[in-house]
Amino acid sequence: MPVTSAAAEPVIDDAGLVAAYLTGDERSATELVARHAQAVSRFLWSSGAGQSDIDDLVQETFFRAFRKLDSWRGEASLRGWLYTIAGNLHRDAFRRSKGRQMLSIEDHDAASETGTPEHEFAATDAAERLRDGLGRLPRLQREVFLARAEGGLEYDAIARALGTTPGAARVHYHHAVKRLKEWLS
């Protein structure tokens, strides 16, 4: 007897998943979180959020997004909208803590099994220097850079998400790249 494969389900875009969620389809919410949680987490880490805070910020980002999902207009990308929410939450948390950051001596990732200690140190050092450089950028330059570099968003989507123009977003991105290159070299 021949084996037949089930037809693959079509991939639904974010707008379709949002519409399905708003009609009560909880699986759509699960798919949206699966698509975007890791990117939001990287965005927050690159924005300077503490490793111990990232999971809570990601969770709160999605909690707020789902409460206000009917206000997402679909003109900007959903990921850009989520970045805006996450960035606002991170800034609020920073203001509440007045910039204090708790670091644990025990918070150190184990060395990679495939890399040598020298490679691991070099990668960690480069990541920390980049993160430090991102933290030194003005807020709008940092957010435009992260939305473009981490999120892969186009300038139109970045402009809508951050309340600026596409031309201004290009200029902010250019200045961010220039400053980061100067600081990292």
C-alpha cells in the first residue's frame, strides 16, 4: 500500500494569524509567539537589558501585545510593533531601577563544546564591546540600528514603528553604523 503524505498546511502571514486570534483561535497566538519571541529577546539583549530580565520583558511584551492586538493596524510589521512595545517596557524598567543593574557572579555561560577557550573569549569580548557600543548610541539611533540589523525591517516599517520618516531612519542607521565602527576598531 503506498504511503501518502498529508498536504502541508499553507504558511499564514502575521496579519492572518492576528485575524484568526481575534476570532478566538488560540493556536494563532502560539504561532505568533514562536515566530517572534527569539527576535524580541535578541532585540532586548542588544538594547542592554540584563540577561535575568529578558524572559520577563519578552513575556510582558507579548502579554501587552495580545491585550492590544486589535489596535495593531497592520501597516507596520508586527515584529516592529513588538520591538516598540519591548523597547518601551525596557526603558520603563530602566527608569524604575534608576539604571542599577544586578550581576551575579554565577551568571556565566559554560564554554562552547566546539570552540576553544580563546575563541569563546574573543566572541564574548566582541559581543560585549558591541553591546557597550549600542548602549552608548542615542536612543533613536540604537533602536533604528537594532530594528534594521536584528529585525531585518525596511526603513518604511522602522519609521512607522518609531514615529519618524524613512529618510530620518536611514540617517540614524548610517550614523549608528559609523559610530559603532569607530568604537569597535
